[in-house]
Amino acid sequence: MKALALQFLLLFGPIATVMSQGSLDFENLRLGGPNAPVYQSDGVTPLSGSQFTAELSAGPTADGLASIATTGFLTGAAAGYFSGGTQYIMSVPPGNTAWVQADVWNTASGATFAEAKSSGLPNSWWASSVFSVLTGNVPSGAGPTPPGLLTGLGTSPVYLNSVPEPSALALVGCGLVMGFLKKGLTSQ
């Protein structure tokens, strides 16, 4: 009898674990959901292929996000879009609200989003705002609901960073140089 119970747990335990997590579709194009293609800063060139990565972070609170999936971009006529499949958020029960954010980066600018963003290079990164998603649930008395959609991405194109953001130290340095130049010019 104990062996039978153990076999049951080994067989159905993983299913119960997946079923106790909220689900969402990690994609930026879905009928009734988002249609937010990602372009380079020129506004014309859609992201294409594995050189560009989309990362989904999610959690039970807006400041409790953790990375749960990454995926590359589609190619050809589907360039600009990513389709990372159905993802499960371990920290959010099914049918509840999850907080999510999508980050996109050019892997030529860094192996991670943080590296690409700090590279200072144009066409390196884009980040969505943090938004909420009602997760899908598993079969229950009322029946299952489909995975949540990333509707917070919106229905407009988004673009990688165009102009590198100067560091605070660079701004202070420029200010000091300009101050010395002005002082030198006024003392003549």
C-alpha cells in the first residue's frame, strides 16, 4: 500500500505543483491582448532572431519581481515579436493578480539586461513599465480559464534606447569644464 501511495505521489505530484501556479502567455502579440512589436531606435527595423532577448519577470507584488523566462525574437514576417509560450508564476496562485515586467536587450551589448543597459550603447535595451495581469487558473468547479495576457504592453510599437544616457559623473564633469571655461573667458 505504501509503495502504491509513493508511486501516486511521484506520478501526480509534479502535475499538482504546476496546477497550483498562475499562468500567463509570454508574448507581445495576441488577439484580444497586446500588439507591441519592438523596433530598433530607427523606428523601422524590427528586432529579429536570437541576438535580441525578451525576459519576463513576475511576482505577487510590484517590487517582488523575479525572472521566470527568456526567449529570442521571431524572424521574417514575425520579426518584432517574441513568443515565449505559457509560463507559470510559482509565487502567484492561479486566478490571482501577478505583477509583471518585460525587458528586452541586444545580446551584442551584454549577456544580461543589466549589462546591456549599463553599456551606454544605443539600440541596447527597452523595459516595459510594471503592470498587473490576472493569471489563468486550472480546472475547478467553474472550469479553467486561459493563461493571462500581457495586455499592459499595449497596442503600439516600442523602441530600443536611442541615445545613450550620460552618467551622473559625466554630467558633473561637463558642468565643471563649462564653469572653468566661463570663468577663464570672463577674467580676460
